Amino acid sequence: MDSLPRSASRQLPISIGAISRVSRSSTAIPDVSIIIPARNEESNLGNCLKSLTSQAGVTFEIIVVDDNSTDRTREIAQSYRGVRVICSGPLPPGWTGKNNAVITGAKKARAGWLLFTDADTIHLPGSLARALTEAKREQADLLSYSPEQIVVTFSERSVMPVIFAELAAQYPPHKVRDPKSGIVAANGQYILVRRSAYDSIGGHIAVATDILEDVALARLFRDIGRRVYFRYAADAVRTRMYRNWQQLREGWTKNLALLFPHPKRLAFQSLVVWLVAWSSLGIAIAAVNTHHFALIVFAALWVLLYLKICIAHFSTLNNLLAITFGLPIFAYLLLRSKRAHANGQVWWKNRVYDGAGSKENISIEKPATNAIPTTIRPRLRTEN
């Protein structure tokens, strides 16, 4: 991932054509309004805006909503010509910070399509135009992409493949796209919606108190018969969700208990699978040494586990690290998440919520030392 430019003057490597696409007069309605909620995102926002301001093939406006940041987020956003920077304002009681920000941005947006995307995303050249074309071709009122995951540190490389393999198994994209499957999902890092359909369900105001607003929004679209289209999209967008163990631990503590209906059971199953897989591999290796070749079939269990991890679209080395270390870490995070939600103490962006993901969510500002930059993920309710 490219590093942030060192000075604001270096954050303007955009062409005159790009500038014209994002700085149209008020009478020119763009094809897409891009809304980016940003709270203390100085390490991510520059790369995100660089990738978005260089998009081609479609007219657009970019609205960055500064959610009371205490770092250089606003300064970085203002350094990009044609990018509109607004403040989210006070947080209404019960609302989540991200919802308050995107609601503010949506009120200012002018286009017939809205793209809600996070500050930690990097958008590939031409991806915006392709996404709009895909949404129209698929007759989708809500199109959501699951980005390619960038992993760097040991903790990221070990556990992220496990988590995304479990998500892919729990919520297969082809079933999400099937309105008859009963499964609905979306990824808040990339949601493109038809404005008319978005307004018809009340927009993010309808899910303002929901911690996992992405799936709540997709569910409302599905409930009124609107088309939801979801897929893995390494060809369009990528992201690095976490940069160290603390961020990863707190981020998935927030999410996992909502993502999986039975976190304790899944934690136990993960540990059992990990022990059985490595025991089976040990038996297979011993069989070679003792010439009991019939026992080599035990290696098949290890191979099956590897094949399951592979569906998460990570490299071979990362998959091997995941099998070696990721499953027990995943089990730990599941249990930690379950406990945090049971205690009603779920941290997110310097705020704490009750963890229920319901209308009773509360938000309390906490000292900046407790900030936890993370990315939310879908919550699927009982029928999923």
C-alpha cells in the first residue's frame, strides 16, 4: 500500500480532467456521489482520495464527512481539490458515529447513485465506472463489494484468512444474491445504492442505531423487494483493515459475535478442527516413516482444511500461517467478542456502545487513548 504523501502540496497529483469531474457547477448533476465518513483517518484517507479522484469514465462528486476527528483527517481531505469536506455535527442519542456521518453526507449528495465507502479503501482505476455499469446490468438497487484484504503483520496474516473463510462459508455471495435464500449481507466498506431506492426505505436514518448498519440497510432493501447484489471484488477495491494486533483484536471483538449466530460453538469447533487436522498430519508423517502407508489418508483431513481456507482469497503462505496459528486465535476472538457483547461494552472509534446492535444502543465519548480504528462487518440475524 502506498504511503501518505509527506506534505499537502504533494497530495494533488490529479489531472485537470479529474478535477473537472469532481468540481462541477451546482447545476451539473454527477452520476455518483461518493460519501466517505472519516474519524481520525489520517493514516488512510490520503491514499483513498488519491485513488478516487483519479477515477475516469463517470462523473462524480466526493464528500468527506469529518466525524469530529482530532488528527489531520480534515486537513488531508481539504488538500484535494474538488473534494467537499463537511462536519457530521453532534451525535444524536442512540445513533452510531458512522451512521450520523453518512446521513449528513447523504443529505448533501446530488447524484442519482450514492457510493458509501470507507477511508481505508483503495479503489482501482476505472472501478467506479465499472461498478455503476455492473449495478445497472444486474438491475441492482444496492451493490456491495467485499474488498481484497491486504495483510502485513503476523497477526493479520494468521487470522484474517480464517475469518474470511468462515464468512464466505456462512454467507456465500451467490446465496446473498438470491432473493429466495433468506440470506442477506453487505459490506460497509463499499455500498453503491440507487438514490430513489435508498430514499424509499428511509436511508441510513432507518438504521441509525444499528452498529452493523450495512446489513441492516441491505435487509431493508430486500424486505421491500429491491435487488441486492454482493460479491468479492479484488478487481475493484482493496483495503487493509488493521495495522497491528491491538486494532485487530478490538475490531473483531466488536464484530464476531454479531457475524456468527453461535460464537461459542464455533470457537469450540475451530479448536477441534485445528487439533484434529494437525493430529492427522502427524499420523500421516509417522505412517511414512513406519511404512504404514495406509495411514497416509489422514493427510486428507489437513488438505481439506487447507482447501476451506483457500476460499478466502489469500496467498498460499498466509493460508499456511492461518492453519498453523489462525484457528486458535479465531476461537479466542470469538469468545472475547461474545463476552464483550454480553457485558454491553463494545468499543468503536473512541466511543462505547451497548453491543446489542438494537434501538437501545448508546454512545459515550471516551479519551483518545482508547481509540480503536477498525471496520465493521455484516450482522446477519436469526434466519441466517
